[in-house]
Amino acid sequence: MREPAAPAGAWEPVIGLEVHVQLATASKIFCGCATAYGAPPNTQICPICLGYPGALPVLNAGAVELAARAALALGCEVHPRSIFARKHYFYPDLPKGYQISQYDRPLATGGALAIRLDDGSAKSIGITRVHLEEDAGKSTHGADGTRVDFNRCGLPLIEVVSEPDLASPREAFLYLSALKRSLEYLAVSDCNMEEGSLRCDANVSLRPRGESRLGTKTEVKNVNSFRYVEAALAFEIERQAAILERGEAVVHETLLWDAGRGEARAMRSKELSHDYRYFPEPDLEPLDLDAAWLAEIREGLPEGPAARADRFVEAYGLPEYDAGVLTATRPLADWFEAAAAAFDDPKEVSNWVMGEVLRLANERGETVALAPEPRPLAPAALAQLLALKAAGTISGSVAKEVLAEMVETGTGAAEIVRERGLAQVSDAAALAAEVDAVIAAHPGEVAAFRGGKQGLIGFFMGQVMKRTGGQANPQLVNALLRQKLAG
Amino acid sequence: MRHAPRTAVELAAAVRAGNATAAEAVGEAFLRIRQADSLHAFLSLREEAAREEAAAVDRRIAAGEGDELLLAGVPVAVKDNIAVAGGPTTCGSRLLQHYVSPFDATAIAQLRAAGAIVVGKTNLDEFAMGSSTENSAFGPTRNPHDPTRVAGGSSGGSVAAVAAGCVPLGLGSETGGSVRQPAAFCGAVGVKPTYGRVSRFGLVAFGSSLDQIGTIGATVDDAALLLSVVAGPDPKDATSATEPVGDLAAGLEEADPAGLRIGWPAEYFGAGLEPAILAACEAARDRLADAGAEIVDVSLPHSPYGIAVYYTVAIAEASSNLARYDGVRYGHRATAADLTSMYLKTRAAFGAELKRRIMLGTYVLSAGYYEAFYGKGTAVRARIRGDFERAFERVDAILSPTTPTPAFPIGEKADDPLAMYLNDVYTVSANLAGIPAISLPWGRTPATADRPALPIGIQLMGPDFSERRLFEVGRFLERESPDA
């Protein structure tokens, strides 16, 4: 990533993010239409989400619950009463001529999200507000005109607005990653950026370092990947710094990030922008939330990623690094815990999960620990494999082979070891005969070893392994060799 | 053909008992509608569909399944801003002239379930914005008592259809008096229920926080019967009331006003009220007093602000509700080279009054003006509601005129929006407060050289969900009225 080049060093960036998150409900926020991604255009629509004359919205209680969970998990105060408002503007993908959103009485305010900076220190980023709203349709501009798909119209969103607490594009990236991880943990959203279920607008301004007053900000709209957010902010910081260095003033405007060109273009000046004419939505009652219901939601909140990582360090004695990797997603952390429950060496489980299990998962293009069908690897299956290794039945290298086959075929570790005869030879008498044979066959190397070239032990090990097809118990062979070579 | 029973109550009973058929009732309705064609009460007729639906009702009754059909075979005229599936819902506007609704309003579904037959869609001021039905893009509706005069509005079509005897029942909609005012002008009973009493699903929105479907009948019993069918909670309307409906219509004639406290609001009897209408109210008051009701002077001090508040809140919501008519998905779309021109040319098809309200409504919601207009309007609205709450601590119902004058000549106020708005001076407060109100006929103005005798409407307002009480008092007054 690019940090702003000098002379931006003289300027301190102030960044706040507005993140739109699609809630994982089965139906839309104000009607019964399905929310599944990828349906043919305009097949998940009805008179309500299309704003037909006489149609009325009815609030989806499931969306409220997910929004409340998100807000509570972000440490916000969820208000006993919030009010929906109409936000007006004309655009073909906005059927009613207004978006139902929340304005001066949002669902929740005043939270915080902790991020871990690259130097290992923690920073708390304030959450200004979380509010509920409906999505608009999707316009596609082509050579033959603009097409509108209303399937997206009325999908439930929360807008999470941060305080301007972010001081660099990198911090913005870390904040987005932490937010996404939290929301995934809560199962509030699938946070799939390719499908548009998480979208970001960034506000950025510069001020001389040490100054507390805010400079004029610009808004970079609808950036659809975390890397682009970082790149767009870096670009915009450089652009603003150059303007300020010339002694000119930054214009308050909205920019659109063009990922292809790697630049942000002005969309429209705020001065010329819409007056949204917010007023309370008369078709919906105020959203009154019962304190007992909220307390129930709060109690039912799953452990967040940061708390879980702390617990992994405490309870399993894992290094912080391991805890961070294993808690990256909730399914992975769940998978680890299930395996650790079945095999009594958490660090060994951690090594295998972070190493072989994730490697195999990545090879297979799976994002979580081999959870998806067709051949899921159960945590208990890994535990069984590790037990065979711990008992000396198989070596570490054989265990890796067995794991690969388990993933490929879905067969259990014990069965693979038995079928393929992979169990280590630990019969001392049989191994002694092999060791004797190797010593007899290599008198030169024996003399050299006895003459002080201790490193040749590896050569003898290799020869024994070769004769036994790799099945000899290495510890036993090592001991026998040392004993007989010494003699 | 047997002589059709006169009221909806009688007709439904006759059809249920097999003494009349839905088919005959519908046939008679279409005959009368044709005879009254010059009134221009209807914008479209559902003749074929209505006859099929009537036949279906008759089959159900023949099969013994008709006992529960409260409105068995009763023809109903429906204001053309209430959606009826498969047919036009024009809202009296060029914007929706060729629009076909894909769904039924909840009230329509309830009518069908009760065995009623929707015979046609009636004329209205464009999107229900007006007090005379002159703002219809398709021409005004005429008053059955004097065709040179307006029927009132905006539900002028449904009220004229009932007053002319085309159909026993009509559905209209109220935002500031749009059922009661034409009912007063045409000599019918018009009901504006408590906000939330009837589902708004399928009622094309004008001022969403004020809008309410209302019922129209020639008698209190009929209007009450229709309300009992369309009232009730609806999961499709988040603002519909969960309050139980109770029996709104049965046994109203047995009610006795003795002991009731009837409020007499000083603010409603000031300047601008025609003497004959004042006299009608006084006569009604005296009949109630004679029957043992206690007449109590009440004050509704914020009433003078009603019109100003109404025309702030209603137009703000209207400007928002009309934003969807952009030509993109349905209805009228003008041909244009680019998006902005398409919007402008499409929306140019709104009538003058609509444009006025959209512009004013947009203005009162604008940044910098919101607090002074919409914010202030909302605050005063709460005070108007407070006035009623205090009054209803002391009285059971309030008696007042419905309108300051009887029906005026077509064209008289067409170029004077303020004079037109003042027609609603006695009706808007009930909408602002959300309370129920009914208008019922009480005699006529004296005939003069330049004006025939015209119907007078008197109004009863009550606390939330007091519809049954209003019907009881109304039923008593109906019996006592000079028209009886």
C-alpha cells in the first residue's frame, strides 16, 4: 500500500468512514421479497418495493434484531425509540422518490471498535451512529442506455458511521477489517464485498499536524474493496496535500473512485447537491424497542473476535499470533475449538490448523477450515490423526500425507494408516536387524562416523528408512544406530 | 323486475334471504348509473366483472353459504384512488390514466369477502387534492341536487353516486374532509373513521398521516354497516389500529341520547357560517337537549390554526408521496432525450393544483424552512389534538356544522385556492387530531331567486374509536331531522 508521499507529512489526515452493511435476512426490510444474491434481474420484486400506488411498507422484525445485535456488539446505546425518515431524491433506481432511512433519531449512537495497529498497540475508533435503511436498486450504465435491477431495492441495510478517528489509509483498512470480522462473527451480515453486501464511503480532510480544527473534507463514494479504500484515501490525501501546499482551498465535494485509473473524480459539489428534505416516515410507527428484549439480545451476543483471541491465549496457552490467526473468522475459530476439545495439546492443534489444514483449505479454494461439502474435514478427524502421531504409530511426515488423503477422500486417519500399512515399525528386534544390515553394507561411512563425523547419523537414518519404506519409528532407529555405531 | 330495496341493510338481508339476487341489484345499479350519467360520478365501470361477481355471490347463497355475507349483493361505488385489482386506479390524474392496479386494497378485499360488488370507480379531485372534484383531470362531478353546482370533494364521485341513488354505498377517502364535505353538499351520510381504523393499504397516498378511507351511505345504518366491513387491523398497514372493532352497526336505532354530554364548540360558529346552517345545528342541538342530552359549551382554541396547519402538513406529505410518479415504472411517461427532461415532461402532466401543492410542500420541507413550517405545523397539530382530548374529558361527542356554506357553483372558486381551502375549515381538525367524525344531512337552505334549496350537513366528532357512539347519536338525529 501507498502511504501519502511527502509533503503530506506536514499534514495530518482525518478520516471517517460510512459503511453500509446488508443484513442477512431472508426477506427485504419492508416487504416479503427474497434477498438471495444473483437472481435474474427484477425477479425479486413486488408492488411494495417498487413503490406502486397504494402500497405500504411493513418493517421486517428480523432486520431490527440483526441491526440491534450489530449496534450492541459495537458498544452503542440502542435507543428505546428511533424514527424512520424519508430521504428524497429523484433517480430511476429509487422507486418511491425517497429512501426510507433514519435521520435525527437513529437506532443507536455512541459506540467504539478496537483495532490493532501494525506496531501491536490498540486504538479505539468511535462509532457515531448505526441506523437502519433500505437499499436502492442497481443501475447499470451501458452503451444502449441504463438498465435498472430492482432486486436490490428494499434490501435491509445498516449504515455504520465512524467518528473521524482514523489517521491514515492503513488505519481505515484495519478498521474495515475489524468491522467486517465483528459483523461476520455476529452473523449479522455475510459481508460479501463482491456481492455488494458491504460498501464504504470515506470522508477525509487534512489539517496541519498539531492543529485540532478540522479542514474541509471530501467524500469518496462507494468504494467496493478494502484495498481500494486504502488506495483511494492515499490518492485523496496526496491530492488534498498538493492543493494545500499550493496555498489553495480544498473544495467540499463528492468524489467517485475509479479503480481502473487509480484516481478519484469529482461527482458533484455539495453546494449543488440535493436537499434531501428529510421528514418522519408517516407510514411507519416509531420503532420502540423494549428494554427487556434488548437485554436478551445483549445476553445472546456471541463472543467477539477480540475477546475470543484473548481467551485463546488464556485458556489454551497459545501465542497471540496463533490466537489472531485462529479467530480470523468465526467458523475457523469454532473449528479449532472443536479440534482442541478432542485432542489435548492445543498448541499442536494450532500448528496443524494454521499449517496443513489452512494450506489444504486454500489449495481447495475454501475460505474456512474445510467446512464445506463435499468432503468436510471434521475437527474430530484431525484429533484422531494427531493421536496416531502422538502414539508414535505414524511420523509427522506420514501424518501430513494421511491428512491430504483424508481431505481428498473423506476417509478417517486410522483407516488410511491401516489400509496403506503406514504404521511405523517399532519392533526393536526387527529394526535392529535392519540397522545391522546397513552398518554391514557401509563400512567406509561407519569408520568415518567413528572417526568423528557425527553428522553421518542422518545418512544411516536415511538408509534404514529406505530399507523400511519409511515406516521405521525414527526415534527407535536413532537410538539403535547410536548404540550399535558406538559399539 | 322486483322493486329493489332502498338501503344496503335491506338489500343485503333480502339477498341473503333469497328475496332478491345480487344479479338484480347489480343490474339495477347499472341502469341507474346510466340514468345519472350526466353527473359524471363514475370514471370507469366494471360491468362485466361486477355481473360475474354477483353471479358468484348468488351461487354461494343458493348453496347455503351466504349467511355471513354482511353486504350480500350490495353494489358499491369506489373512489378511484382505492386500488381494485385488474382495473384502472387513475386517481383522477393523467399520470395514472392507463395504470392498472395489480392488487386489491385491503378494504376492497374485505368488501369482496362480505359479498359486496364493486360496480365502478368514481371521480375525484386529482390524487384527492381538492374540495369540489373540479380538479379531476377528467372533468367535474355535478351535484345531484343542482347540476350547476359542485358535488364537493374530493370524494365527489362516490358521494354523488350514493346521493343520486345509483348505489346504496360508496367508499371515499378523507385527508381533510373529503368524504364529509361532499356528503354535506349532496345530502348523504359521510364517515371519517379514527386514523388507523381502516387499512390504508391500497389507498393511494396523499397525506399519509391524515389519510383514511371513509364510508358513504344514504342512511347512518348503511354507512355504519359499510364501516363495520372495512374496519379492522391489517398486517399490511403498519399504522392500522389493533383496537377491536366491536359491533358498529347493529341496533343503532335503540340508542337513547338521554344523559349524553354533547359539546357545542364556540369556535365553529363564528363569522362565515351561513345562517341556515347555524340554524340547522341549533335545531339538532335542541332535539338532543329535548331527548335528555346535556349540551356543554366546549372550547377548541387552536381551531383557527387548523387550515394553516392542515395545508402545511398535508402538502408536505403530498410532495413526498407524489415523487414516485416519475414515469419510470408505471403510468404516464413522456418521451424525452434524457432523464431530467423525461422527469420534467412526465410530471408536467400533473394539474395546476397538484403542481401548486408539490411546490409548496417541497418548500416547507426544505433545509432552512423545515422548522418554521413543517416543524411548527406538527407542533400546532399536537395542540389541536390536545384541545380535543381536553374537550372529550367533558363531553361524549361534539356537534358542529360540516361546511360553512352549501354546495357552490361549478367554477366559482376554481381560481381562488384560498377560498376553496376555507371550505375545509370545520373538517380538517378531525383529520389533524386523528379522531372520528361523521356528517349527516339536516334539512336544506331556503330556496332563493338565484339558488335552489340545498342540503345542509351537520357534523359529529368523537374521541378515538367512538364511531359507534357517533352512529348512535347520528341515528337519533336522522330520525329527528327535517328530512325524515
